Amino acid sequence: MGSAKFLSVFSPASKQQRQDNFENYWEFTQQHGGELFEDNKDLAKKQAKLAHFKANPVSLRTALADPDAFYRNCVDMKDDPQSLDKITLMLTGMYKFARHEWVGIKGAWDVVPNMANSHTVEDKISRVHLAEEFCHWRLFDEMLRTFGLEKVEWVPLSPGKEWIYEQFPKVPGFLMDSPAFVTELMGVTYYFYLDRLIDELLVDEPEVRIRLKELLDEITIDEIAHVGQRRNFIGPVGIKVSKMLVKPFYKLFFADIPEVGILFDIDQMIKDGEAFDFNEVPDYMVERSWIPSYCKA
């Protein structure tokens, strides 16, 4: 057994290390996504990738037995979730997860300075980060369409929840940075579990299984970089707070998505989040993503 390549994402970092890593991340992100199309909340390379997927569609060999079960339960769970098959639960859970992301970034987009008014590297990074998240929402939409779900509508959350998401980006950094970091970590944890579930459930649908994993990879590779980027905002006290927030944040967020608790072991997801160190990330993802220098062994 070789020595580990990476250290815990909760590893300490000096202020100078973090500043150097912001500069390094900014260089990475310009190459990674390409030109920012601010009016469309999009990035050149991401747009081209999605266009490629749409131009080369794949579809199920055996159509979903009951597409209406998805439409009936994707916004709010109307049926007994135990009565639904695992593929439907996976799809409604994906919709709910992506919907939360979509609502959050809509709220943040109008608060974060646009590129013309971004005067620090951190502001520029934040603007591109949000554009990447809009790209993730489009990729999730494409994942659902791959299952023949062409009538998907993205509906707002309740006014109260929408308001909370709109306030979150206005909170001062020293209060917001730890929760923002933990939500990115939670996303990566969920995506790794989802990836394994896709392998398990789509054995008899190889084309759709491969396409779904390709779409999810595009999201996960960005999100791994976002974990490092959000970690980079946090000082020594904040990183201790962040570790303490993993358990309550995972429990609170996934309580709103009952599918996750049925399909996955949330207690194990929490342990995976607390122990996250990039060593389980496949090499091909590491090559395309970004990891802070102070998390490299």
C-alpha cells in the first residue's frame, strides 16, 4: 500500500498559502471553463460540452415503466416513497438536489458583483463559480431527459426557502464561508454515492449508464475544485467550525430529500464528509480538477 497522495481537506493553511492558491485557482478556472458568457450565465467550454451531449443523444432500451411517478413526486413526495422503484427514487432525488442548487445560485447571481465590477481575484472566482453551477443545473436537466423525461419543469421553492437562499450571499464572509464550504463538500459526497448507484441500477442499460456517468463527471470534477476553492476562504478557526457543521448540515439538507435516506446511508455519508481527503477521487478526475497545494502530501 503506497503512501497517500493527499491530506485532509480540513488541513491547516496559512494566509499566504491561501492567497497563492487563489491566484493558482484563478489560472485554472480560466482554462477549465473557457470564456464567461455573463448574459447567459454560461461558459464556452461547458456550453460546447452540453451541445455535444444534446447532438448525440442516447435513450433507454426499455422506457420507464411509470414516468408519471417521477412527475408526481419530483417537487414534493406525494406517494409513499417505499412504493417507488429505485430508479424513480434516484431521479426524483436528483431533481430535488439540483433544484436546491438552482434556487441557491439564482439568489447569489444578483448579489455577487458581475465581472466588470469584480476588483479582486476572489470576486472574479465567485462569478465564474456561479456560472459553473448554472452549467451543472443544465447537466442535471439533460440527465433527466436521457430517461425520456422531456416535460421536466424547474419550479421555485416555497417563498420562505427562496428568501433564505437570497439572504445567504449577503451574509459577511466570516459567517458564510464555512457553511458554503460544507455545502460543496456535501455535493461531492452525494455525487460519489450517486455514481455508484448509477452503476448498480443501470446494468441492463449500458448506453444510458455511460452517458449518465459522463454527465455526472462534468459536475463532479467542477465540484471537487469548488471544495478546494471554498476551503481556501477559511482560516484556522473557521476550518474547525466547518468540521463541526458537517453532521448537522448533511442531516438538515438531506431531510428535505427523503429519497437520499432511502437510497443511501446518511450516517456513512457524514463520516465520508468528515474524513474527505481527495484520495478516493479517481486519477482522471484529479487531472481535470483542482486541489489546494496544502492538501497535497
